[in-house]
Amino acid sequence: MPVARVPMSVAAPRPGPGPRPEDDLPPWLKDYLFGQWGGAGVQSEIRSAGVGPGNIIGNGLAAAQTATMMGMQGQTAARLSTAAQQITSGASRTVRINQFMDLYNANQGKGLPRLRLRIRNLPLTVAAPIPGAQWRTNAKGTTHSTRWAAPTASQVKGAGAVAAESRWARSMGWSTGKLGTGLITFAPTAALDAWSSIEFDLDANGKRQIRSFDTNKFLVASARNQSGNALGLVASVAAVPVAVAITAGLGLTVVGAPLVLIGLAAGVAVQVIWNASGGADFAENQARAALGMSR
């Protein structure tokens, strides 16, 4: 006796992936954020390391820091020269250079002025860029002074660096601390890689819905993109003391803004070399192998 077959319900086909949210962005912005960066020779790697979406914030801040510090260093040197003339002529006893330092006449009686440079409300360690200075510190440790009768060019340059570094630390110090540096170096790339690893579907009403987060895709992208960032950061940090040591061996002094530029150039150069020589491909392949993924 034949058995009647009960028809089985067939699930409606799942809507396929539709346009991603970034498809709604202006074409130039979509291309900038999610377009191809690097992978086409040294010039493309230089462009990527210089102005790519993962690096532009950090590089922009470094450029801003350099410009700000150069301006402050020049301004401080000019004010020190003018202040010395004013005090020597007897027109002033104390001239404020900036919020951190002033130049004053330590001779309270008659006789020739005795110029001293005074730094206030900063630890003595910040005065390290001023070579050959012999500091006197008050009991509270908040004020330091040194002779400034005939400063050398290196000392004037160092005073400018102290002012510039202190000003930057007060206004933008977060960006050069350990946490700030880490965020600036890795967070933009991590955000872009994470977004690209989210998979979207279109529902029956044509609306986008998040389907899943592809963890493996994110890890592979991070291995590829963050490896260059990590090496660039290490190179940037290491280049500064190396540059100081080399120039000191040559009898030169490099302080302030030039050191920021040296660190920036070293970081960019290492990223370019790493990516152009196949380092990013190697990191990606290692991640794929560890995760058991094929290309």
C-alpha cells in the first residue's frame, strides 16, 4: 500500500550579501579608506607609509610636533638674545621668555649684570638638552637656574628645545606617551581591518544586517598590516638615541624638533623596506598557516 508523502517545507533562500555600508561613501573617501595601498613597488609603499589611512594620523601629529617645536625653538632663541640685551643695558632686571623660563640679573647691587637663566615648575631632567649647564635648585625643587653670561650656540639651541618640548608636553603630551603612541600607531589600522572583517547581508526588506565577524580574516589582515606598523614604531623609538649618540661622537648636538623628524623618517623607512621586500606577505602567510587558512 503506497504511503502518502508529506511535502516538506523548503526554507526561503537566504538573502545574499549586498552592498557594504562603505559603498555609500563618496568615491574618493571610499577609495582612500578601503582602496589598495602598497603592493605596487617602492613608490606605492612610500605613499602608503606616508599618507595611507593607517599612518596619516601618526605622521600628521609628528609633522605638527616638528613644526610647533621648530617655531618654539626659534622664538625662544630670539627672546633670549633680546632679553640679554635688555638686562645688560639696565633696561630690565628680569625678562620672561615663556611660561617656563625667564632671564634675570642675579647681581642685586652695583656692578655688571650677572645673567642667569631660570626654569620654573619643571623637573630638572627636562633641562638635559642644555649642555654644560650648572644648575642651582631651590629647596622645593621647583626652580632651577644656571649662569647665562656667554651661552654657546648649543646652549641656546638646548634652551629652545627645553621650551619646545615642555610646551608640547603640556598641550599634546598624551600623543607621545606610551598609551597615546600605541593608539596612534595601531588603532587606525585595527579599526579599518575590523570593519572590513564584518560581513553584511541584505534582509528581505533590502536593509543591511550584520551577519558575522570573520575573526580569521581580521587576524590575517592584522598580521599583514600591523607588522609594518610595529617595526616602524620600534625603528622610530630606537633611531632617536642612536642619532644623539652618533652626533655627539662628531661633536654635534641634536635636540628638539630634528629628533622628531629623525624618528619619523626612520619609522617610515622601515615600513617601506619591510613591505617592499615582501615582509607583509610573509607575515600574512605565517598567520594563514597558523590558522589553517589557504590563500
